[in-house]
Amino acid sequence: MDKIPMTAAGYAVLEAELRHCQQVERPRIIQQITDARTHGDLSENAEYHAAKEAQSLNEGRIAELEDKLARAEVIDVSKLSGDTITFGATVTLIDEDTDKKSVWQIVGEPEADAKKGKISISSPLARALVGKKKGAQVEVVTPGGAKAYEVVKVEWK
């Protein structure tokens, strides 16, 4: 059973989602099933079947969240420092082709969200960055082709 690295913030988000699934969604779905049962014949009751499907999806998500939380290895990024890129680092990069600046925080897989500037430790970019320092040139093979970046800043937020 492999540990899943994640930040404290990522762990808190998963805990909140688990609480929501257990304390809000589960009772709501149970009420839907109860209401649908009162409509008679269950074999032709679309509301009943939809509620049972929702229950199945919710219970699956609860099991998945419980598993991730049980295997979580919470890493306190605020206690990390240094100029070498590792898990939790916030890295500022310059695309060497377009001179476009981008900022990424390297986080655990469950909390990765490119729209929020968080990339998974297992992503090609993060794997290429780990172990590098400010000023390093990094080449990453992406689905869209090879990209070259320069590391301009390493921070710990």
C-alpha cells in the first residue's frame, strides 16, 4: 500500500469532500430512495433506479476518499526550504520558445489542478523539475512535443 504525498491543504479538501458525501449526500439520497419507493412498482420506477445509481456513485466516492486519506502522507510545505526543487515547491518557469512565464506548485496527485497552478508530482513537468535549482534549463516531453523551460524562482509557500 503506497503512501500518497499531499499538502495539508490538499488533505483538508479531501476530508471536507468526504464529510460532505457522508453527512449531506448520503442522507439526501436515502430520502430520495424512500420517496421513490412510495410510488409503487420498483421494476418500472425511474426515480428509484436513478436514486440507487446515485447511491452507488456516492458510496464509491466515499470509499475512494477514505482510501486516499488512509494512505496520505501529509507534508507541511511551510517547514520546507532550500533552492532545490522537491515536493511542495512553487516554481516559476520561463518558456524558452515564447518567453511566457508560468508558476506551478508541485503537489500530490489527488490535489493536482492545472487551472489553480498545481501539478502532480507524477506529471512529466514535475518529474523533470525535481532535483533542479534556480537557473537550470529543463526539457520536458509533452503530448504536444518537447518544451524547454528555465527555472527562474523556487519558493516554499
